[in-house]
Amino acid sequence: MILKVNDLEFQYNSHKTLKNVSFSIQRGETTVILGPNGVGKTTLLKCLNSILTPQNGDILVKDKNIRAMDINQIAKEISYVAQKNETARITAFDAILLGRHPHIRYKTRPDDLKKVDAVIKRLDLSHLCLKYLDQMSGGELQKVSIARALVQQTDLLLLDEPTSSLDLKNQTDILGLIKHIVKGHNIAAVMTMHDLNTALRFSDQYLFLKDKTIYGAGKINKISAKMIEAVYGVSVEIVYHKGFPLVIPIENKKAA
Amino acid sequence: MHFENGEISEEYSAYIRKKTVFIFLVFIVLILMIIISISLGSVHIGFIEVIKTLLNNSDSRQFELIIWNIRLPQTLTAVVAGAGLAASGAVMQSVLRNPLASPFTLGIAHAAAFGAAFSVMILGTGVMASSLNDALNISNPVITLSSAFFFSMVTACIITYISKIRGSSPEIMVLTGIALGSLFMAGTMLLQFFADDVQLAAMVFWTFGDVARADWKDFYFLSGVTFCLLVYFLANTKNYNAMDMGDETAKGLGVKVEMVRLSAMMAASLATSVIISFIGIISFIGLVAPHIVRRVIGDDQRFLMPASILVGALILLSADIVARLVLLPHVLPVSIFTSFLGAPVFIYLIIKGYRK
């Protein structure tokens, strides 16, 4: 088991956002956190690598409690791709090289450059290496952020809406690559996502958030129309295409 | 770009070389300007004579006196103060992720000026005189600096707090800077109101920032503190680069964002305080120098910081040379010229749109 969360509780000021959140994630699995807007998906993701500090509960990464780890140790175990990509007049190469930050003490080593180069090739980013971030499209920036997280070489990848600014081809490429890396390197990924069909196509496990806690969790092929309706308030039908579930909305109850 | 052998590619090396060449050129120009600065003034001293005097090989006792007692401390003070203010501006722009941040625009300079004036007038840590060059003679630099640092730190903490709760958009930062700057200017005016004639003249002269008033003792103190802070900024460029990617990404990369931000603001406030305590308010260097550098070599802090330090030193030194020569035999305070330079750049940034 790579990640175990026990009774997590988080509140902003006095407003409770998450309560009694417990789940675990195995190696080789891609997990997607789903739920309506504002339910706390991003908050949960930020708690997992201590960007936000939960008031109660434990988060164990490879059986180590992250409360006992300093931020650099956490960065060696967990990498994070934020929802919003900030820009600066820095080249894509230097931005990706920042992924080695937790591992570099004083000076960049040849080994760091090799790792960066491998990821750049794998994501087909060679043509962007000397382009400045502030001259890039949203999709290119997103790829650079994902490349930086992969360069960090952690056992757990956290991705907040990783495909929000990507077109269909890039969505398919990036999510396929993440799934491939998760399986190939026997690590784990946790993502938040809005698009149910994309989420179900590229994940192994789902986690539904509702009323500040986990409403349901399980393997993707166990997802039910009833559960989606309970979480989103929309009637849906699930059909299977080549073994992958496809969610088709039938009717919006409130609108009806 | 290929790095199979763990070596930098030729394209990337060429890209890095361009930035390094820029820094090297600015350094060469700065050295030339130092010699020009020592050479020019109401008494003209030839370049050869300047170099001979600096090498203790001069025949002229008069030139020796002028160079060692007046021109050299003034020139080196301009270099150190320009470097310190520019580095403070660059670091504030980075950690607040705000293109208009600088010690002057955020009101930190005014707070430091108030703190120094408060220390001299109320705590009696300096002697005031009604002459421009020696308006303020600080007898206890540690207490004066502590007072200036205290008030600039209060301002820096307020700004850091506001940036945390309201975000650090350029508008919020500039408006906060106006409010805090006005507050401390009012405080300085209150001190002036209760000052006697000599104190009043001294405080007015002192607010005209001028590098000519620092002697060797002041310079050693100023350069010692500034040098340590510059080393600190340079050692942290990797963290500032990570913070340029956003707070959450930086935290995900193992950067203690809040601590780095607060310590950077403290260090920048200390640099501003020590410079302002000794030479008065010098405006806009902290804003203009990093912006010029950003336009030429980008935001990568590994190059931005050393280049800003050199460009800041170069701008303040150049402005000081102009201030010395423009109305000979009168010597004008350098802050007048940095404002003439800085205000249009500031307005330009507002009109053209700012980019950090």
C-alpha cells in the first residue's frame, strides 16, 4: 500500500470542508476523485502532500506519517501538479529541471539532466525546451507542469484537473502516459477531474466525494448509475464500450 | 535538446552563454563607470592618474586626498547602495509575485526613513547639521539601523499579511504601498513639526537621498551588511525560481514557501533600512533595475539576481555622476535623478502592462 488516509478532517477557518475521509491506494493504481464543484476535491488533494494541513486524521505514505516528515522529504515521495499554471520568463527546460529541486542539494548533477531529458523525450517536448513559459499555450504549460512532476521521480503523483486546458489529443496522450507510467514504474496517481468519461477511461479506481466525506469508492467497472445520480443529482445511463464505462446523462432532475 | 551523457546541449549552452555575456558586459561597464566616477567632478582627474592613485603610485597629494577621502567612498557607496536596492526589489517582486514591488513602491523605504529619523531625533543616536553633505552624522549605527529595520519590518509584515489574505495583485500592493508610505511620511512630518531649525534642515536634506554623505566608516558598515544579504539572496535563487511557478507548485517541490517569503522580505527590508539609514531615500532603483534586466535576460533568478545587482549599481552610480556634473559647481542629491528616471519607467509599466 502506498497511501493510507485515516479519518481526515479539514476546515477553512470554522467552515468544515472534509470530515471522516478514509481510503487507501495501492501501487500501480490510478485513482480519480470525483464530485460536484466545491465539494472539496482539490482540498483533499492539497491535504495529501501537506500544502494544506488537516486538523485531524493521519496520512501515511509508504507507512510513514507525513506529519513527521519535513516538506522536502514529502516532495521526494509525492509530486503535485497544480490546477493553475503560473508563468514567468523561464524556459520550459529550466521549469522542468525545477522538478529535481527536492533532490539537488547544491549543484545540478549529470544524473539530474539525464532524468529531465528522458521525461522531455517521453512527453515529446523537445521542441519547447527553449521556449519561455509566458509564450506558451495553456496546453503546453500543462504538459510542462506534468513533466516537472514526473522529473521529481516520486512514488505518488497528485494531479489537480490535469487535463483542464488540454485538447482531446493531448488529454488522451497525457492521461494514457500517466497510466502507462503508473503501471510501468509501479507507482500510484491520484487525480481530480470533472469529465466523468475521461476520468473513467483512464483510471482504475474512483472516489466520490459528497457532503464533505467519501460517498463511495471502488473499481471503475463497479461504478453505478445510482451512485452518480446520488452525487450529481442527474440521471445517467452507463453503457460499456470495449470494456470502459461511458456515462450518458438522461435528464437533469432539477431542470425537469 | 539531448542530455544523454548528462551534459548540457549546445543549444542550451548558447542560451546560457547569452545571459552570462550580458552579466559580464554589465560588470565591465560598471568597472569603467567606477573609474569615470572617480575621475569626474569639480576637479577633473585623468584616468591614468586615477589608476595610479588607486595603486598608491600617485605624485599628487591633492589627488590622493580627493580620491581616497571623497570620490572613492562616494563611488563605492553608490555601487553598494544601488546593488542592495536592486536586489531587494528583485527579491520582493519574486516572493510577492508582483511586478510593481520594490522597497520604494511598497512604502518600506518611507518606513525605514521614519525609523532612522525617529532614532536620531528621539533616541539621540546621531548628530544633525544644517548642511547637505553632513545633514546627519550617525553616532550609533546599530540603534539607528535597528529602529529603521523595526519600522520597515512592520511594513513588510503588513504587506506580506495583506498579500496572503487578499492576494498580491499589483493594484493591491501599490495601494497598500501608498497607504503605508503616506502613514510614515506623516510620521516623519510630525517629527519635523516638533524639530528645531537645525534638525528640520537636517531631516529635509536627509530625505534627499545622497551617496556623497557616507564616509569610510559608514561604507564599511553599509557594505558589510549589504554583502551578507546579497550572498543570502544569491543562495536562495533556486527557491525564488520555484516560487515563480506559484506557491502550491513550490510547496510541492519542497520549498518552505511561507518561511522563504518572510525571510526574503526581512532580508530585503534590512538591506533597505541600512542603505536608507546612511544615505537617505533613494527612489525607484529597486523597481527599475530588475525590470531592465527582466526585459533583456528573463525571469530566471539564477541570472536575474546577479544581473540586477550589477545593473542597480550601474544605474545609481551613473545617476550620481550626472548629479555631480549637471550643475557644476553645485552637486545635486542623486535621488532627484533616480526619480527622474524611475517615475517615467513606473508610468510606462502601468501604460504598457506589467509583466513580472
